[in-house]
Amino acid sequence: MPQTLAAPGLTTGHAPFVEEARNRGDLYITQDYSLYSEENHEVWRQLYRRIRPRWERYANPHFLHGLEVLNLPPDRIPRHSEINDRLRPLTGFQARAVSGYVPVFLFFDCLHRREFPTTITIRPPEQIDYIPEPDIFHDLAGHVPMHTDPAFANTLVRFGDCAHTACELTAGIRDREERKRRLKNIVRALSRVFWFTVEFGLMRGPAGRPVAYGSGLLSSYGELQHAIESEEVQRSPAQLEWMIHQEASDEYQPLLFVVDSFDQLFDMVDRLERWMREGRLNYVAPGRSEIKDSDLEGFLNASYR
């Protein structure tokens, strides 16, 4: 007999619908909107209500425009279908529901195809300030409004292109261990640049003051203000050489990089791919958060053509 759900709800860590999909090996799923509980919607309302004033003060204008054109609802969890109907005509991007962690190559390949993997669960009320894994507020409120901007969306696609280039460049290496070593360095560099830009990037605002465009900042009530105002944060002009060798922090980021525009960001990812082709990413400083062998499998088995 099919399993009966004890109660409706898509709470992170307590969502049988998602857990069953994960156990079946289903990465791509549907957003069964009927499963959200009133508690789930209330968590969204609280998150949105308290961070909105900080968006107005600290977010970049492209993000604020994205909120408006997507008509992101403040009073309930958004439906993917509604968001995609508004997003797709602007940049071709769409949110795609997933059951959990997306392996690195598959994640970048989604960006290559203008799809953004999106969790459908939302954090529990007792973790409203912080949850270590992404939830739908981080993904839909932190990431997706940025995908309405054509220059930013094109940069995401270039990140996806870089993943395919990594496969192309290492495909002819016969020694599997050497191929894995080369890939591990390249993927480490690619992931770090993504982290310090798409996840935790700052840009020069209209008045010259830094504003946030990284989703890790835009979805965090506490870190958003800290990133802009705290004297504990070093804000450096974006330097690709520094990013690829810099380890990320598990806490509030002590170092953030500032770009002047999304055109500059696009050019940085272009340069990252050139460095990859020139062999400049074959040796990258290691760190605590190492690339898993399971993540390398996607690159080893991918077709780049």
C-alpha cells in the first residue's frame, strides 16, 4: 500500500514527499503546492516581512526590480509556475524543483541550459534565523530575482559553459587519477569564484556605496546588514587571482569582493575560462572544503559536445 503522509507540510528535514523522491533517486521533482502547511506559509511571511526593509537599503537595484517584475508574493510561498511564467520571457531562465543536493556538474549544466535548481522545502520556525542548507526562501527570494537581469543571467550561463570546458580539457587525459587531480583543481577554482560572486558578491551602488547582489547575503537578514556596514568585513575590488585561491568561511564572510557592474562580472568568468584553457587552474590552493570524488564523477562521465 502507498505510504500515507502524516500531515501536510514541506519543512526542511521533515518532508516525506521530498524524502521519498530522494530515496527513489529522483533529483528533479514537482512542486506539489497542496502539501505546504499554513506554518510553512507563515515562515515565508516572517522571513519576507523582516528582510524587506533591508533589501530596500542594502540590495542592488537590479534585484529590487526583479522582485517587482516577478511580483514575488510577501504573504505566501510562491508557485514555481507563476515565477517561471514571468521570468522565462525576460531571460529564458526558469526555476526547476529538485529533491536536494545537486552534484556540481549537474548544477552548472543546469545554468548552461538556463535552469536554476530550486529546493521546495522551507526552514522550520525554530531555524528562521539560519539554516545550513538552502531552502526555498534562499533560492526563490535570494537567487531568482537576479535572474531577471539579462547581463547577470548571461553570466550564469558562462559559469555553465566553464563546466563543459573543464570536461573538454580533461577528456584526453588517459591517467584517471591525473584527470581527477586536474578536475579537482579546476572545479575548486570554479566553485570559489561562484561563491564569492553569485552567492556572496557585492557591487558598486548608484552612489558608490557597495550593495549586495549575492544570494547568500540577500536571503540572510543578519549577514546582509553585516556585509555592508560592519567594520569587521574587508571589501576588496574583485580580483580573480585572489578569489580562486581564497577559502570560504562557514560563518559571516570576513572578505567580500566588489564588482563595478555585471559586465565586469561576465568578463571575469570569461577570463576564468581562458585561464582554464591556459592551464592556470591546474594547481589551486587547497582548503578545508574539498571537492568530493562523487562530484567529480559528473565531470568524468559528461559529454561536453
